[in-house]
Amino acid sequence: MNNTKPIRICHLSSVHKANDTRLFYRECVTLAQHYDTYLVAVGDSDGEWYGVKVKAIPQHNSRLMRFLLNIPHVLIRGLKVNASVYHFHDPELILVGLFLRLLGKKVIYDIHEDVAKLIALKKWVMFPRLVAWVYKLLEAICLPFFYLVVSEDAYEQLYERHTTYVIHNFAFIEKLDSYRRNLRNTSDLNLFYIGSIDELYCVFESLESVYLLKLRGYNPKVSIVGSVSPRIERQIENLPFYNLIKNNITFYGYLSAEEGFQYSIDCSIGLCMVSKNGNSYESYPRKMFEYMGVGLPLITSDFPLYKKVIEKYNCGLCITGNSAIAIADAIEVLIKDQTLRNTMGANGIKAAQEHYNWEKESTKLLSLYQKILGK
């Protein structure tokens, strides 16, 4: 009988919820197939799901309370796990990671964004440039003690002095199999969107494009899956043209990708515009690859990172400026050309299956852990 205990690992977050897509469904569920896997994160209760043992910490609406209470809470619950590897996901836990390393633990810092640039953009931060500088100084001290994982190729360049491992937050393409359509032979103008409904993802410009298309004689139908805050909901309802388009739009609320994409089956085009800021400009929107995976030709912003994919594989259109007119023009190009839509949809499926999916990224994550634990 083999009495060897499985190696114990622990992911830590003081910000993300325990059911976070990257933390839980991608990384922890993947690792739980090989290791005794724990996750300390924001949640309602402890439990075990898909082999991942969740240790919940409370959510605080106040940033100050979160900082003062959740950071020590994460450390205490993490120490009780007594793992061989600790993998943390928030910049505010960088000193927790350093403390764990000084205890002799192997520590991974999973960097999801350009943190210093994000701090400098935060309006609620007092003296943002100073805070960003302090964070960079803290990074300079702590990073040599960690293994670094970054979620985007662009962020790898920020840490060229350190050995980094790029593990993209790509979608579970195979889980969307039942919604994949190799041919979308419909002349109906049915649009699909999934994700956060806010200014970052150009909600107002997208809705105005629907109004413009109606003025051009079309009757677009729009399926929108995602959460919307009361503030955004009020702004949408106050749009001067909203009463003219509200019957063209269906909001389904927040759903998982597997649930939400059922509403894409009868759609012909996916919307994926993103406003330009320090992080979106350098980060892939996951929905882009989900659209590709189900065969939806897409319309997205003309950021260089996005264009490299869209133009290389001819799976959609990139627009300049994210204006309502530009969105409406791109939609009109696609709806008039069924052959082009089908070609782009088929190209997207092939590219997503061969390159842009979590199934391939998960092998990189497992290889990293094997390398770390082999040392």
C-alpha cells in the first residue's frame, strides 16, 4: 500500500471570490487533479468543490477594512493549511508572500495586470504616483524571492530581470462544444454580448449602434449576458434613444459562460469592444476567444494585441475609436456578407482549438508546478 501523502498546495486571495474563473475553475481545479489543493479566498463558507478545499474569508465593502482585516486573515488561514507551495494573486499580499518564503515555503506570485499602472489610474487613491512608486520599490525587494506567473505576454516585459512564466487566462473552449456552430446561415441581425456591462466594454456606444442600425432600416436583436450595476442601469434607461431600442434588447443577467452561451446559438455576430486604458490595452478579453470557440465572427477594438489575432486568423473585424458609427458600420459589413461571416466563424473555431484555450494553458501550469516541486 502506498501511504505517501499528496503534495499540498494553497492559493491565496484577499480580493477575489472563491468561485473566480481564473483562480478556481482554471488553476485550482486543474491542480486538484494532481495535488491536495486549497484555496483561501472571499466566500460565504468553507467547503470542497471539484476536489478544491475552499477556506472562506469574509467580504468587506470598505477597502480599508479589507486591507486591515483580510490580509492577516488570509495569512492565518493559509498558515493553517501548511502547504508546500503558496500561490498568491493580489499585490496587497506581497508581504504575506515574502513572510511565507522566509518560512521556507515555495511561493508563486500570479500577476494578473500591470499593477503600478493600475494604481496610477485609480481615482480613489491619494497620491497615486507616489503609491505606484512605493509598490514598484516593494516589488524590487520581494520579487527575487518568488516564482512569477503573468497572465499576458505584455506583462512579461515588465519583469525581464526575473524568470517569468506566461499562463494566459484563456477560455475552456471544449466546454462550449454544444454551442459551437460551424455555419451560422442566418440573415437575421442577431448580436451577442457576454461579460461586464459598463463603460470599459463600451455599453453605451454598443446600444447607440443598435439605434443607428434601426435608423438604417434594420431590426437588430441583441442578447446581453452579464451583471449590470444600478448606476449603469439608470444611465442606460436615461439614454435619449433607449425607448426606441429597448424591445430589441434582452438582458439575461449574470450567468456562467456555459449557461450564457446558450443564448448565442441563434446569433450571427459577437460584440467585444473595449475602452482603452492601461490594462485593457495590453490584455486579451477572454470573451474574444470564447466567441471564436463557438464560431461567432466578432467585432472588437483595433488595439495592436487584438489585431494580431483577428487579422492573422481572419475571424472578425477591428474598429477604430469604438464609436457607435464605427460599430454599426462593422455590423453592417458582416450582416451583408454571409460567406464572410461563415469564413470568419470557421477560422475562429480553428484558431481557438489550436492556440487560444485553457486546455493548452493548463499543461503549462502543471509543468511549472512539476518544475518547482522538483527543486
